Amino acid sequence: MEEYKDETMDEYLGSEDFGTVRRGEIVRGRVVAVGEGDIFVDIGYKAEGIVSIDEFDDTPNIGDEVEVMVKKFLPDGTVLLSKKDVDLRRKLEEIENAKELGYNVFGVIKERVKGGYKVEIGGYSAFLPASLSDVKRVDNPDSLIGIESGFKVLDVKRSAKGVNIVVSRRDYLREIEEKEKEFFWERIVEGKILEGTVKRIMSYGVFINLGPVDALLHKKDISWKKVQDVSHYLKEGQRVWVKVLSVDKKLGKITVGLKQLTPDPWEQIANRISVGSRVKGTIIEVFSKGAIVEIEEGIEAFLPVSELFWTRRVKDARDVLKVGDMVEVVVVEINPPKRRMVVSLRQVVENPWEKVDEKYPVGSVVEGVVKSVQPNRVVLELEEGIRAYLFPEDVFWSRRGKSLRDVFREGDKVRVKVLEVDLPKRFIKVGFKQLTPDPWDSFVASHKVGDVIKGVVVGIAPFGAFVELGEGIEGLVHITHIAKERPKKVEDVLKVGDEVTAVVTSIDIENRKLALSIKEYEIMKEKAELEALRKKDEETGGITLGDILKRVINDR
């Protein structure tokens, strides 16, 4: 029997149309068998179709429905199918739709190519320009290789050579950022606790990145204690938890706090510290009017310069205190609502002035050390911190021509008498001359008006001359009592250092003043001489008054 051969068989098998199934057509079928390397699918054709098991991500089960593409008809009637080609066609359609509708597609950046990157998207290679690879500058281009990301499709072109796709990762990231911002602002509220990253450190605080937005952490909200240098507390890149303090959605501003995550130390301070409490602390700031003392974390107190010492006067606290000093102080004022505390250093010890009037009563004789000699006073230290003041009028019974430095030197030990104690003013006045008898009392007791006395001129004034009659005793000879005839100037008759004899004309005990008269003395002297001559002539006889006067005149 002659074998029948259809000459058109080969042409028919390779044609696009094989009965009801066409080559390149996408059909749905049911898995009827699963072999070691192939999947057998019933697509409604007289023969079953075969798909390589490698084209499935997960091996299907018998009875599963799959979508495949008709690839080729074999002579034995077998139909070769492809699931991969279906996936590629569907993915390309998806990419084209994404471009038209603005959807995102997802893929992996595989490698760097000229001008950008090669991106794999569902089996297709797309081009990602370097300028569109990120929203910010990429310092290390290779760092993007291997990243899975979303992309915006900018262009899709089919050609005989294949498909050209251009994508943008930058546009995708910007869209995500905007959506994250919208979502963030919808849910952000005051009091919320968030984790963020220290982005930038400034002198006044820190910017914390909370993801889609940045928030300001002011340095006053970093710690309950005073923050001088922000960088001592936080570093760029550090992850921190913060509490939202304020939200301004219109301006897009958020402030956060770090210290608010811990209890306010001032809230329970009344249970630990009260007025009169002794506390220890560290000086963290010093200025002219005082210092700031850190008592404990977040609790700071003011130490005024007036509360440093009981007896020592300090104009600038920086002269005696420095940052880092450890001090023990007494609380003199505390106001938790105002977060204010005032402390005293001097009240740690007893106030030496409280019993000064008992230790140095008026009239007592005490010893002190000369601390300084000034033109108008001498400062004596009676004991540590207790000083007394000695003024010129209490040093000399007569100061004329004398200086305090003629008597005292720094470091001298001096006995003095307490004259005045003023506790509120912390003032002690002492006297030096009061330890010796008052020469005035002795003079008054031994002299009276009319006495003739000798002295030395120690001062000249337009109205007269001052005559020293002894230690601490001076008298005034008025210009009208210098001579019988009033001179035009005192200097015409007297000069400092002249020895004179005068008559005491008045004694003002209350004001300690003496009035002298040289003129009266001369008149008295003349009268005495006349009286002596008269008596002598009476004894010898024959003399007249005119003769006596002539003798007196010649004697002059």
C-alpha cells in the first residue's frame, strides 16, 4: 500500500492558525498533569499543550487554571505553550498603562550604564538617567545598585528591535515624600512621642528629622539643666525619642522636647528641699553679681554676691569663685512655680557680727592689726572679718602738721579704745588718743583767764595766728591782739616758729577754744614796768611822771 503524504503538512504545522487555536494567542487552560520538567495543560485543543515547569514561580497543581500563550505546533500534534511570554506581555501592558495613568512600577537597579542605570522591571530592561536616580545628590553612584524601588514611567516605545523604557526614581521618591507628609500631618498631635534623627546642630538648638518633616528641638528643651553647648548632648545622626510640644500645620512647623520625656525635677522639690536646708552643689556660671549653683540635675540656684561672706565685701563674685567649685550653701528662698531658688554661702557659718557688741563693748580697750593706712582713716582688723576704723580726730589731740602715716604702718599691732558699735551698719569706731589723758582737761584745771603763757606760732591765717601752748593745746591770737597797733597782715609781725608770750583772754571749755592776746601782755608789761620805776623813784625821790615815760620810751 502506497504511503499517503500530504505535501502541505509541514507548512500547515508551522502556520499561525491550527484549527481553533492560533499561534501567539493567549488562552486559558487547565493543568492535567505535572511531569518532572513539564506541565501539561488542556487548552481545548485535540492535543494537550506543554509548558516548561521553569516558567512557573510556584509549581501548579492538577486542576489549576493557568493562562498561557501558544508558541508552536509540533508535527506529532503537541502544542508548545509559554507562561513567561504571557507574563511579559501583561507586564508591558502594565508598564504602558502606568505611563498613561501615572502609576508606579517596581523593579531593581541592576547595573550602571552610560548616563545612568539599567533597571529590571518584570523581565524588561529600563533606562534610569543618573539625574533622575534620587531626590538628592548621590555621592557614590554604585550605592544604588541592587536597590529595589518604585519608578515613574516616562517613556515606552515598541520597535522591531525590542522595547525602550525610560523611568524616573526621583519622581517616585518625591511622590512618596508628599504622601508621607500628608499622612504625617493628618496624624501628628501635641504630646505624641516620636523617634527621629538628629539632622543639624545649631547654636540655639537641634533640627530633628521625623521622616517627612523636620522639627526644632530648642536647647532649653534638651535638658532640665541649663544647656550651654548643644553638641555636648547630641550628635548628628543620633537617633532620639522626642515629645511633640507644638504643631503649626499652616506654617508647617513643629517643636519637640527631649527633657519632657523625664519628670520635671521642680515638681517634687518641696518634698526634698525647703528654706533653711543645707545643700551641696557645683558652680556652673559666675558673673559680677553672683553665681549659678547646680544643686541637682535640672535644679539651679542663684548665689548673690552679697551672700558670700559675713564680713568681707566683694564687688565681683568672679574674684572669689570659679566654675567647677563645689560649695555647701543654705537655701534662703525657694519658689517652685517660678523655678527660682536663692542660696547663701555665708549662712553656712555663724555671723560673727551677731555678738560683736558683747565681745567689743563701747569703752573697752582692744588690740587690732593695721590692715591699711589711708589719708583719712586707719583700718584695723580685730579678728577674721571684723574690722574697726580709726579716724584722725581720734588719733591726735592736735593734728596740726601730722599725718596718720607718721604713727601707723601696715601690720602694726595697735591698742585702741572702742568708741562706737553700729551692728546694722557693721561699723566699729575706735580711738587711739583716748588711751592717754586729755591735755585740755589738764590745761583747764591749771590755767585761768588773765594768765600769762608762752608758746610757739604753728599756723598763720588772715585773721590771726595759732599758738601751740603744749601737746594738744592751741590758742588763737586774733589779728587785733597781735600788737597795740593792728598790722595790715599777720605775716608782717609773726611767722611760724616764733616764740611768743601772751595773756589768756578767754577759755571756751565746751568748744575747746582759747583766745590769747599779745597786745594785752605788752600793756600789762608796760604797766608793770611803770609801777616798778615809780616805786624805785619814791625810794630815791625827785622823779616826775614825764621822766618815767621818757625812760620807758627809751627802753623800747
